[in-house]
Amino acid sequence: MFKFLFLSLSLLTAQQYAYAKDDITERNYDDVIFKNTRLSSNQTEYLTIPTELAHAYGSDSTTLHHLDKDLAELVRLRIGQIDQCNYCVILHTKQTETLGISPSKVASLSTWPQSNLFSGKEKAALKYAESLSTLQHNEIQADYDQLLTLKFTSPEIEELTNVVILMDVWSRIFMAQGKISEPPMN
């Protein structure tokens, strides 16, 4: 029994180390670093569940099997814009570059309804994501129905929903933490 317990703890520690090694919520870049100006501890482990969600539905997810990865990243960036989450906007803009999404498409994301750079499916997903994120109770049903009309599958809609919810959760956590960007020290 002790051998099993030791092995379980070892695996858990290794998994936590792997997450911590490249924690998507703690990234810095050559041209920008981030720091928390308020809540910076995790004594109650309040970050455990959101971190697990980030690994499941975040930019580095290996569990998104149905929703198009480029679309998921555009949705993450758009929700970051809506939530005015500086960290989210920088991180997800950099992720769009990594994925090779057109810089013009990324630059026009905040004005997607007026842009023909987005497909009908992308526009429907963005509209649904905005309605869900901003709690537009009177619009959400029509936006959901539009996803179905455009042949989104239930698994795609479920993953899209979780991407939006995850972004909203982390935007609020980063707000509570007072996460700000600044130039790196030379």
C-alpha cells in the first residue's frame, strides 16, 4: 500500500511540475513581462480547478478534438478583448501568430461583424461567444440556433462553450490578481 501511495504522489508531483514548467497563466515574453499587483498567493489552492480547465481548454490544450484550433484561438482573443484582460490579449495574440492566423484577421477581430475576413461559421461562433460571455440572455438562443444551422456539432458547441467560460474565469482571476504588463528589465 505504501508503494502505491508513494507512486501516486510521485506521479502527481511530476504532473504538477510539468504544468508549472510552462504554466500558460504565468508566461512572459522577450518584449513584455507580467506581474501581479494584488492577490499573489494561492494558499487556499483556489487556482487548482481553473488551472485544470486551462490545460483542458486553453491554447496549449491537447484535449480539444472537435473545435477548430484557429477558431478556438480567435474566440479566446475576442473574449480577452471584451473582458479587457491585458494578459489574455497579449498571450492570445501571440498564440494566433504561432498558429499562422492572418495578421489582418487578428487586427480586425474587434470589428468582426464588419469584416469579410471571417467565414460564416467563425462569425456565428464569435457571436455566440460574445452573447455567452456578456450574458445576453435575449440573444443566446438565436446565437445557439445559428450554430446548429451552420452544422456545428454538439461536441464543437460544448468545446466552444468551455473555451468562453474558461476565458471569463481567467479574466476575472487576473483582475483580482492585478496582473499588469510592463517592459522587461534590461
